[in-house]
Amino acid sequence: MIADFGLWIVDLHKRVKAILFALRSPLTALRSPLTALCSLLLALCSPLFAQKILIPMDLKQTDHLKAYGIAYWTLTKNLEVDWLLNYRAGSFMIDGFDIVAKECRVRGVYFEEITGAQAAQIYAEVQDENNNMDAVRLEKAPRIAVYVPPNFLPWDDAVTLAMEYSEIPYDKVWDDEVLEDKLMKYDWIHLHHEDFTGQYGKFYASFAAAPWYVEQQVMYENEAKKLGFKKVSEMKKAVSRKIKEYIATGGFMFAMCSATDAFDIALAAENTDICDAIYDGDPPDRDAQKKLDFSKCLAFENFTLEKNPLVYEYSDIDIPPSPIAPAVSNPETDYFTLFEFSAKYDPVPTMLTQDHANIIKGFMGQTTNFKKSLIKKHVTVLAEKEGTEEVRYIHGNYGRGTFTFYGGHDPEDYQHAVGDPPTDLNLHKNSPGYRLILNNILFPAAKKKQQKT
């Protein structure tokens, strides 16, 4: 009886919030005071049978990617969202406001209107100790920043492409904002496919004479000079340290492709020059490898640098396709597997691996996979290619914050090359690979006590 009364009080509180939200709507102003009063009485008289909106994320969902946008949009309206981990592939439960249902229809997101009694049955199933499920409350829309160069275009990067398609807002920041500590006003930052080592992506052998490469080098050198650095590599090291400090103070960082290993390499090379003369005008330190400080890295250790400036690779952290094993680079056979975690005891990795498929088709990038033996022991492996040293997706804690690294460039463009046309997500609205990106964007919205690993 006491438990039932407690549920009644909680649901009554939600009903009152619903009415207060409705009273803020412009449509309410058109209603008579009597109509508003009747609506209030109706809500208060049926607290345990209030309608809910369930957004399933299994194969019934018409647009998985925009469903994340609905969850984010709901949070911006000061409404809460329950993320039902492992229930129908990570579904969302929201109070049954007409405005939410309307937004789902507008964006083409499949949803189900259910009664409070049906919702109670779902919660009971999710919270049953015999089921590997749980409910995580999302409370506040995270403030999002994307670290990108000034000449950036949204389709250059899978994360910003996903946010544009899902209608999730973000701000762009660059080196000057990072060094001025402006990251502190954001909850989550994504690192565009950046080379933090100062070697311009190691594109020299293929694109040294290309106009875009020349323009990029001039832009970076001017930025370094403006900020008081003699070299681009020194500027990027300073930026890397600032981002690391941001994580330590509670920030969430997500990176893909070359921004993953290049970030850690820049941290390890803080006190040595690893750039060849073609990149910074003077030769690298002969003892650069011996002077690397792996204790400064977030995720990797004991790696060996690729010293040849003409080789399109930073180190042996990445495992590229091998010419003697062509099946590795065959999109028909290239897949990686998501690990399963305990939703009730490991909510963070469970959130990050929510998907309607546990075997995901692979995709390449400058950094495609991480060598398992070079990953620090405290880092959680979220996905790997079974039976190999190839790890695709990792997560870890640093200070009060977290970092997540996801290998590859574009989940729906197997071998993305410079100059390729942008991916049209209207053709990939149910992409399992893109869902992993969007899991990371919602993750910071989770109630803080549930963000522990």
C-alpha cells in the first residue's frame, strides 16, 4: 500500500508538471479558463493511468537516428526521458505530451502511445533482477561543442553529419577557444578528424601540392603564430593538454578516426619533437621514441612511432588492412562485435553500446582499429573484431570525466577518400554504426549517479 501511494505521488507530480508545461503553450492561451480547469482536474484524477510515449529502438523503428534527436529535443523542453537500456534495443519512454507525439510525426520517428498501466508493466520488466535491462533517467540536454577548423564542412565528419541529420544543435570551437578555456561551458566535445601531432594528417606524400593541403598548412601556421607558438606541433600539444584538463574537470570527450591515436601521441610527445622537417622545418629528435611519456596518455601505451614522414600512419596503434590478408579490407567480410554489459551494474558501457544489431559492418579511416595489446588495462573495450587484435570502440575515465574513442571515418562509407561525396543519411536512417555515435551524445544527459563504471 505504501509503495502504491509512493507511485501515486510520483505520478501526480508528473501530471502537475504536464499541466504547467501545457499552460506555457501558446495554444493554451486560446482556451477558456474553464477548459484549462477541466484539463487540470482530468490529469489529477488519473495519475496512475497517464499516457506515455514509447519510442522503440528495435527493427520497428522507422528512423533510429532522428529518434535520438527527439530525445534530445524533449530534454530541451525541460521534460525528462527514460532510456530503457536493452529494452527493445534501447528504447525511450517519455510522458505523453501531444507536443512530443507531434514532433515524432513531423520527423518521421515511429512511436507508440501506451497507458500508464502498460508503462508500469514495461518498467517492471526492465527492473526485474532476472533481466539484463535498466532504466536511466535523462535529465538535461548536454551542451555540445565540436572541435573543427574554420574551413570545416558538416559532411567532412560523421559525428557532425549525424547531428545535422538528427537536428541536434552544436557549437564549433577551434584552437583559440580551447586555449582560452572556453570548453568549460560545454558538457561534451567531439574531436573532428584532427592530427594533434602537427603533421597535417601525414598527407604529404599524396597531397603536398594539392591546393587544399597548401591552404591548410598556411592556415595552421598562421594560427600558431597568432597564438604565440613557433610551430603548429607545439600549438597542438598545448591544445591537447587543455582538452585533457577539460576531461579531468568533468567533461565528456568523443573522438573518431585519426583524432584518437593522434591525441594520445601528442600527449606522450609533450617534451620531444616527432615531426620531420617537411612538416615543421627541422628534423625530429633522434631519441623521440625513447622520450615518449606513456603515463600522459589517456588510452594507449608502449606504442612505436612511424618515423617515415611519407608513410600515411602515425604509429602501430592502428591496425590497417594488410595487403597479405585482402579479406580484412573486404566490406563483405569486415565486421566488428559489440560487447554486452550488465545494464544494472555497468550502465555507462551499456548506454554506449545500445543498438539494434550487435554485429556491425566495418568501415575504414586513417585510424581504423586499435591494437589491443597497446590499450591501457583500465580502459573498457566496447567492440572488437572477434579472434583478432583489432579493437574498434573503447571508453575510459580520466579525473571526473570520460573519453570514448571510435575507430574509422564514416560508418556508411566503407573507404572514404578525400573528395568523396558526402554520405546521405536519408539513405541510412537505421544505421547501427551511426547509432553508436549518437549514444555518446545522449550519455552526458544521464543522471550523474548513474554515470559510474
